[in-house]
Amino acid sequence: MSIVTVQLGQCGNQIGFEVFDALFSDSHCPQKFCSKRENEAYQASCKERFFSEEEDGVPVARAVLVDMEPKVINQTLSKAAHSGRWKYGQHSHLCQKQGSGNNWAYGYSVHGPRHEESIMNLIQKEVEKCDSLSGFFIVMSMAGGTGSGLGAFLTQNLQDQYSNSLKMNQIIWPYGTGEVIVQNYNSILTLSHLYRSSDALLVHENDAVHKICAKLMNIKQISFRDINQVLAHQLGSVFQPTYSGEGSFHYRRNPLVDLMEDLVPHPEFKMLGVRNIPQMSENSLAYSTFTWAGLLKHLRQMLISNAKMEEGIDWQVRPPLSGLPTLGKMPLSKELHFNTSIANLVILRGKDVHSADLGAFKDPALYTSWLEPVTAFNVWKTQRAFSKYEKSAALVSNSQSLVKPLDMIVGKAWNMFASKAYLHQYTKFGIEEEDFLDGFALLEQVIASYSNL
Amino acid sequence: MGRRRRRRVDPADAARALPEAIAVLTRTLPTGPSPETFRRAKFDRPEAAPALWRLLFCVLSPMPADGASPSLALEAQARSVKAALRFQGYPRRALAQLPDDGSQGGRELLLALAWLLARGPTLEQLLAQSRVRLGDEMPVCECESLASPGPAVPSVEADGCVDTRHLQWLMGKLRFRWRKLMASQQEQCALLGKIHSYTRGCHSDRSLGHLSVTETELLRDPEGGQQLLQRLERENVRLEAALEWRRRELVFWQWMDTVLGACPPEASQPTFLPEIPAQGAAELELVVRELQALQEELQAAVEPRRAAWEARVGGHGPEWSASRRALQEAVRQDLVALQWAWERGGGLTQPHEPHRLVRTEAGAPEGRGLQATEVIEVLRSREACLEVVLGQLQGQCRQELARLVGTLPGLIWIPPPGR
């Protein structure tokens, strides 16, 4: 089953490229721990999912590239073409001469309707190349203009036209210390719209990834490219092939729906985050060895203490004593330190994966009172190592960890909204106060739901 | 037949005839215990019970015998057998009262098996179910899957209150599974279409024109041919056994008479009634009498009421009779619509069994089979009917919710986002 990726705006296109490159490099990485036959099945599965093939034999990414400025798209296309390993389709992009100037309303109300038909045509052509379509990845920023505004518009269109296919939005959460003055407005508009039309929002926080680059990868001068590569690594470690079940050696047919079924069936809880372990520069990797027990112990603590990387984990955080009713069992201030999960999915790749013990993730104290660990926790495995990591683990979780950043954004946006700052830039393009209020109401509800787990 | 029955029977032959008949029967069935097991079951020996529970499970389970179902624990199988028999209206209470662990019940199970065999085309259905399919088949209707209860689902007893969020979670999961099913069906159709168009003109049978998946697989993997051959041979053996069984079954039924004779008779009871503790029986008697008296009283009261009503209605003038006529007209229209839907739905003259999928050239003369467009049309109208029903049910739920909300003043109802 195949996934069609829609890369939107500068951010979406740059990340999209790194994702395809990471997927391709990983599936052609030399393998020590799995048989040749298994490796071939892995490659075939990855290829079917993310690439189609043209006559010259070079894999073509199943992607549609959209931006309102030509620069990034041209760079992206030529980088892929020059890699010589894979490329984008010749007629699968759309770019214009004028951007959205970081105005969500412009992307949503002007660019969206104006280019709706041509973009949907591009997507349809890409869909027709798939024997079977599982769904869409929509890669976009949350706070900008084109990616976020046009992305919200297109996601809605996809929901109308491909209602049975799955839509997962990869959204890039802006730095807390903003790049753009109206980023909080843009963010609440994006999130509230996607909450209505998307099936799952996989959130990547720039701040967290930046820290990973600095602390774990030891990069001195961090560029967007570095950040995007970490992000691509995280995505790849989730969506590369895994076995379809315990004891099975067949690869999962439709991982997108399996992931959603495991993590986001509830319509009010759609926000997902990814954590990976280990993450380090290639140089250090050569001198490191890992055990499953050690990796999983760290990963669990990262989850419950809400840390985004293995360095600087707060080991004091412990799950609340089980046996007490979950609701209102502690004053809020105390509870904030412990990150309660709705559901978790752990993905293990590499040597001796069958010996990994995941018991610690099945503690009912980690989860809400209304889901049993047997429902709330799932694990996918494959013996094939990911990239150059002999053993690696990824954790996709639907948890409280995004409540705080979301609350901050909503709070800041509300303050601006109360003084009607910059509102005219939005009303000018048909986004009224009413739309803002709807967005606030929806996100307040989301925050309340996540806080009362 | 008559001549054979009059022939003097060698007692040794007669002694052999029964085990042979049973052996033939078990060869026909998906998993066959030995004739010796049957003999032991007659005497209710516990060692015969597990094999017979398993046999009945295979006979009753709607899934093909070679599926994953037989790996179920014996206890689950026993529960499933009981549930399936109850669903089919099996009348003996003794069976339902057997312990769930599958350790007992040889004779009762034998009776149940005989009941199934005697009642209908059970054997034929089983043979049809496990038939080797060479063509790509598709069902043209869902009646079969709707008619069978499916495997028993372990019921979850909710202790205390249920969190709505849990229900919403389950509902969402169901939605995703539904979409997954749709995606895999679509994938299957796309791949079938590819095979059919790539192999056009390859089939020796001109009326088919192209190969099926099984046939294509045979070309790709000759090893599979051996396996297919074996499966065909196995099916042949079962079919031969079924024919043989028809010739020999009389002796089995005679023997079953003796099994039934060995059973303690059971008061004939058409349906299951809840068990009533002994001291409750007297009270029940009382209640029954009271109920009867009440019913008589009611009937006596109803008659004059109705007469009075009719008299009043008759005196209501033209307005009343006009609205009455309008009502009658509306009912008549509804009835016509229903009848029309029914006739269209059931209008297919073809039987409901699965059909082989064959791709024909556009403009080719219509064959004897069903046209896909016809089937699609029937399915569409069925879908439309079901959607109407769904809409009605949802409306009812909404009304009920609104009523419930009305009973709680100060409560606001906010629908979840995205629905």
C-alpha cells in the first residue's frame, strides 16, 4: 500500500526531501543482521510505500510539491535529481511567483481556492500511480503562511475527496522565541482547522529537535538542514517496514492505518509526538554499543518525564501509585511533572529485537484510567537495523506532552486577539473574528481534554 | 433398495456395516474422529467428549475448517458450539447444561450432530465451504454472512460505570478498521483487474478468456501445482465419501435410535426458559393466575372502549374522514415503496451463491452469467435502503439524547470536533 506525500511551503518541501532521502538511504544501507532475502523484502516494501518506478529504473518519490515561491522547489527538485539515486516526478510540482507573506489567511483564502484545481489534479495523478492508496502525508509548517494556510485548505479538500483515505499531517511547531510576530495566530488557525479534517497530527517541535542537534549530534552551527535531517530520521524510524505481528516475518501492509488504529481513534486526542533513542553523530556511533534493556529504560523515562532526548532526563519523575483513581488523584502542580499517556507505540529495529522486554511500558499507571495497557500500548518490530544503528527504538505517543506548548500558544494568541492586534490582516482575506473564536474554543476543549486524563 | 433389505443379512456384515458407515461419515466431515469414538460417546464416556466438541465446532463454525479457529481452546470451542446450537434452535436442554470445559457430553453431542445432519443440507454446505476454488469468486450478496452468528465474542461485563471516552475510542477504532478493510478490498480489486487484463486470451476455456489468481499462481509456481493436486484429491475423497454415506446412512440412523433410547427422556420444551428455583415455582403459579385474570379484565374493558371510540370518530364530520383518507393514502404509498424495494432487492433470479469473476470485452455478447452492473445496481439500492434505516436510527438516537439532556437542566451538549 502506498502513501502520497504532499510537501507544502518552504518548510514542507525541505523536510520532504530529507525524508525521502533518509528512506532511500536506509533501505539501501548495508545490512549485517538480517538475511539477504529479508532485506530485499524490506526494500520492496519501502519502495512500494514511498516510491514508484519509471522506465529508466530510477525510483520516483510519490510526492506532490507545492510552494508559492519558486526558489525552494527548484532547489529541492535539483537536489533530488543530482542525488542520482531517486528523483521527483517531472510534472508533480506547482509553484508560483508570490508567497503568502506569513499570512495564514492569504494561504487559506487566496492561494487555496486559486490553485485548488491544479493541485488536486497533481494529487490525483499521483494517486492513480498507486495500486492501492493507504493515505496522505501532508508536510507543512504550523506557523507560516503558505504551508500552514494552504495546508489547512488542502487537508480539508483531501478529506472531502478522499474521505476513506487517511490523512496524517506532519506539522512543524515553531520555535518558542518566534520567528514571525503572528505565528501564534497562524498556529491556532492551523491546528483548529486540522483538528476537524485530519486523522492525526504528528507534531515536530523545532526547539526539541534543535536541542538534539546541539546536545546529541554535537553540531556547532545548526542549520535548518541539520534539523530537517533529524526529523527525517525520526519519521523514517517510524514508517520504514516492520513485521505485521508477533512471530511474523511478513512486513506490515498498511502501517498508516495500523498506527492510527493504535494511537488516535478518539476524535479529541489527535496529537502525536515522536521520541527516538539512540541519536548521535556517525562518528560517535562507531564507538557505542547498546542493550535493549538500557535503551528501553531511557525511552520510558523520556516518556514519563516528558523529555525529548536522552540527555538531561529527570529521573525523579515516577508514575503515580496505581490503585488510586486517576482522575483528580493529585494536585495539578504535582501531576504536571508526570506525562500521562493515552496510547503509545514503540517501534524496535535491529539485532536481537525479539529479546527486548517491554514490560515496563505496560504499567497501567502510565495510562489513563479509561484504557487498559493492552489496548493503549503496542509494539512493532523488525530485525533489520535502521540506518547505521545496530539497535534503535522509536516511540510515537499520544500523551499530555503537547498540552503545555499548546496552552502557551493559545494564551499568547488570545492576548493579541484581545487587543485586536494584526486582526485586519486576516479579516482583509475573509478570516473573521468568528473564525478565531471557533479556533480558540476548539483548542481550549482539546487542552481541557488532555489535561483531564 | 427393497430387495436389498429383504436379503438375509450376515450378522458379521451387519456388525461391520455400522463402523463402516461412521467411517464414511467422518471422512466427509472436516475433522473426523474414529468410529470407536462414536461408540464410546454412545456410552457417554468422557474420553470421547473432546473430539466430538471439536468436530461440532468445525461443523458449526462459519469459517473454513482450515482457518485459525480450531486453535481455539477447547473451552472456547465448547461455548461457541453451545451458542451456535442455541442460535439454530436446538431444543435439548441437557446440552446447554453441560460444563464448558469440554470434558463431558459424548452422547448429547452425538445427538446434536445427528440433529444437524438430519435437519438440513449440513453436509452439502460443509462440502461447498471447503471446495477448492479455481476461479476468482465474489459473493453477490451478504445473506450468508448475515445469517451465521459468527464466532462467539467474549462478552465484557462492565462493572460499574463505563467511561464515554472508552466507547468513543472503540468507535474510532472501528472506523479505522472499516477504512482498512475498504483499502484492502480496493487493493484486491486493483490487483485482480491487473491479473485479468495481463492474462487475457490465455485461458483454454474461450468463455472465460483470462486466468484466475489460482491459475496464474500455478503458472508462476509449479510447486503449488502439486499442492493444488493434493487438495483436489482430498476433496475428491470427501466427495466420494459423501456419496458412499448416502448409501450407508440408514444403518447409522438405526444406531442413533438406540443412542436416543439410551438417553433419559427430556420433557419436550420448545424454547429455553430461565431456570426457576424450586421455592419460586409456587409464587410463579400465583403470578400466572393473576396475569390471566388481568388479561381477561383488560379484554373486557377494551371492547366497550373501542366501540365508543368508533362511534365518536364516526361523528366527526368530513374533516376527520379527509385526514383519515390522507393517512390511508400515505400508508399505501409506503407499502408500495417497500414492496418495490423488496422486489428490486430480491429480484435477482440467480441463486445467492458466489460467482466467478470474469472480465469480458466491451460489446461482447452477454453470457449466461450475472452482469457486474446488475449486481452493482442491486447493491446500490440495498445500500440506499440501509442508509435510510441508518438515518432513522440516528434520528431516534438524537431524539433520545435530546430527551436525556432535557432531564438535566444546565447541561450543554457539544458535539466532538471533526464529526
